[in-house]
Amino acid sequence: MRIGFFQFSPHFGRPEHNLDALAAAVAGSQADLIVAPELALSGYLFTSREEVEQMAEEIPGPATERLTDAAARANCHLVVGMAERSAERLFNSAALIGPLGVVGVYRKVHLFDEEKLYFAPGDRGFPLFDIQGVKVGLLVCFDHFFPEAARTLALQGAQIICHPSNLVLPEYGQLTTRVRSIENRVFWILANRYGTEQREGKALTYSGCSQVTAENGEILARAQAEGDSLTVVEVDPQRAENKRVTDRNDLFADRRTELYRLQ
């Protein structure tokens, strides 16, 4: 299976420009699965809830319809971060889009900093989706700080975890997602953005360095800290079925659930 990321720097408040970039990336990827950054349609640095309301869309909606067309032409699946409107609530979501439309949506469970002012936390847990017989889970950015999130997906059978991000803490996400791959024996696609957003006296700089990690923690591909990067690698998702560290140690079978305290 050919999987990878599209690292770019979305322009705040210019969804058509960002959609053009995403559609072009899908067309040129020659991939089965591409992951784009968090809030890739709108940009990230909101200064009011009203701004989020103006840029949020329902899923499915016009943006996902356009990306469906791009996915159909390229016979590809795309995971893209976007602001989702559902009734009166707003979510920081990731949509999985394929040649036939929206396959599924994940709503970010662990909101970071000022996101709590604008978005509702995800209310659907950690669903799993199927792409060409491969089990795929979605997380968004700050979710990587919570090992329970990745473990929940892995216990459901996830082979690949797609991770749209806007990381602002240098190296944290690149390190923890590699660890999550190792401790769950899953492939991981971290799609981060780069660049700096400055709005109304606020500024955020994003760390880039998107990467694809194998189930043994090996970094299969990594982008630079700056610059667009459309990167695709060939993987065998079936390798994620083997949870053994040694002949006598299986990461899931060896768990001592009767001793863990998670609440």
C-alpha cells in the first residue's frame, strides 16, 4: 500500500486556495492514502468563535465534494483536517475522503489551549475505517499526548493511524508518534504544517517535519522543518498484525488489565 503525507502551509481564511493545493497534491501523489494537516482548509489561528463559524462546513459539504472529485480522479483516499459544523456545535475534525465520498469523520477528543474556546470536544470516540481491506484510525494533533487514544485504535485492530497536526512544540509530536508506533505496532502518518501565522497580536510557528513511521518505530520518510512536501512510501500493513517483541512477549497478550487503573 502506498501511503504518505502532504505537508504545506495553509493560508488562513482562504479555503479555495487551500483546496486547490490539496486537490493538486492528491492528483500528483500516485498514492492509496494521503494525510494533510489539521484545519488544512481554514488555517489554524482563529481569534474568535465567529471566525470559526464563518469557515466551518458540514461534512459532507462543498469542500468534501470537491476533494471527492480529486480522490476519484486519482483513485486515492485523503485524510484532511477541517472545521466541522454540526447543528449548533463546532468540531476540530478529520475527514477521510475516498473516490466515492466521505468514508468517515473523527472529531478531535483532546482540545489544545485556545481550541477549547471555539470547539466542542469530540463525541464519537475513536472509530475505525476500512480502506482496501486495511484498518485505519484517525487522531488529530494533541491527541498524540494521550497513549490511551492510540491504544484504543490499536486494540480495535488499526493497522495505520493517520494524524493531521499543527504542532507547535518542537519534536514532541515527532517523538511521541514514533513511540506510539512502537508500543502499538502500527504504522503512523504524521502530517504537520509549517510556517508562522500572525493575527491580531498573536503568533504561532509550526514545526513541520511530517513523517511516516513503521510499526517497529523506524522512520520511513521525514520532511524538513520548512517547505511543502508530498511524500509517499510503500508499506505492508499486514506487518501491523504482529504484536510480538520476542517469541515470548506479545504486546497485547501480555497486558495486565486487572492491575491497571485508568480512571
